[in-house]
Amino acid sequence: MSQSAPRQAKKKKRLYIIPAILIVIVALLLILAPHGKHNYLFIGMDNYGSLNDIGRSDTILLVHLDFDQHKIGLVTFARDILLDYNGSDKKINTIIRLGGEDALMDVISSNFDIELDGWFRLNFSSLVSIIDAIGGVSVEITDAEAKYITKEVGLYPDNPLTEGECRLNGAQSLSYVRCRKLDNDFGRGNRQSKLVNALIKESRSMGIRHIVNLFNSMKHAWRSNLNNAEQLHLVYSCLWLRNANVTRAGIPFDNLYHYGNSSSGDNGVLLFLDRNVERLHETISF
């Protein structure tokens, strides 16, 4: 009896310790989990090589991160949208060349009533390097898209493309997101957000160490107004959203625009701005 009593006491103690440990773990997860909403602008430049070269923005993608609701929003902007810049309507893809990334952020923020937390600038070489570094990405493509990409970049025996889900390498991914000969700028914007959505899904099968190592090895592939510590913190935060619901939207929305000349004489896409802003905020809860 004297020997079994200590055993029972230890067993009873373990019964209290295990729930206590679980409570501590849950509390730590709640403390460490990121909260709030954040918005970042990803700018794809229309050039290869050095990121110091400033041309036009071939891709403008807004990424909305909602940590409380566990959601991601992806918003693409057509390149020919005309928006006010310093009192004159300019095509959105020329603003970065006129005033830099911060100017583009200000224009999007003021016109669409969105607070932006930072920007990332990439180019064609960046996208190819990043996709190849993760081993490709799986995207559902049409027969026309498969034929177009193969014609543009050639046949890769290890990556033959057909209608359906295909594994795209870096060069194929770049051709896919740049293609607008099959339809128009709106179709291309849809392809761009599809690729980003596929990248998010790809991250779900990657370990945390792999993602961090990839980030550290690829930091040369982009520019940002966030410092290295802020970027690394963002990477860790995004790990909590790897299984998040993704909502995609494109500006302009259907039937909420027309083609014409601005007051400055530039020809492009003229928005019914108020209605686009309303639809955007209905689709993505900023």
C-alpha cells in the first residue's frame, strides 16, 4: 500500500500537468498568432536583368491579408486604367516610372480607399528564379494557353503542357502570366491571380525551414520598402495563412468601365470609380 500511494500521487500529478501544458501551448499560439488586416502591393516590372532598371509596371497586384478572418484577397489592376496623378489622368502602369513605388501606392490608396502597408518590386527574371527555386507550380490551364506557352518558350520534355492541371516551370509561368493575345488585359489579370493562388497552395506542402531558407536565398530577386527584419516577420506571419480562403478580384469589374480619352488626352480604361470601389470593398473586406 505504501508503494502504490506514491505511484497514484505521481499519476494524479501527471493528469494535472498535461492539461496545464496544453493550456500553455494554446495560450502561446494565441499570443504569437498575427492579428489584424494588412495590404501589400506587388509590382512586376516589364524587364529582365537588374532590378535597378525602372520601366513600366507590367503587373500590379494588391495582396490583402486578414489574419483574424483567416482570408487572403488578391486584386489585379489592368495596366491601361487611367487614374489621377498630380492633377492629370495617367495610365496606372506608367506612374512608377513618373514618381516611383510610393507614388503608385498613394494613387491606389487614395482612389480605392485602401491603406497600404508596403510594396515589393519584381521583374521577369525574379519570377522565373522564384518559380524554379520552389520546383515549379501547378496551374489549371486551357488547351489554348498550353499551345501558346509552348509556342512562346518552346517544348520542355520534363514539363509538357496539355489542357488541365500542369506543372509550370519559371519560363512557362512567365509566359502564362504575360499572355494577353488569347483574350485581353482582363484575362491576363485573371491568370496572374491564378498563379499567385497556386503559389499559396504550393506553400502548404513546404516545411517552415524550407520556406525560410527559400526566402533567405531569394532576397536578391525583389526590392521592397520593408527592411529585412520586417520582411522576415511578414514571412513568418504568412505561415498562419497557408490554408486560408482566397478571394480574387480584378479592377475594373465587368461593365464598370469604358474606353476613352482622359482630360490629358491619354487613351485607356476609364473607370466608373465609385462603383468599382464599392464592388471592391464588397468583395474584399478591407
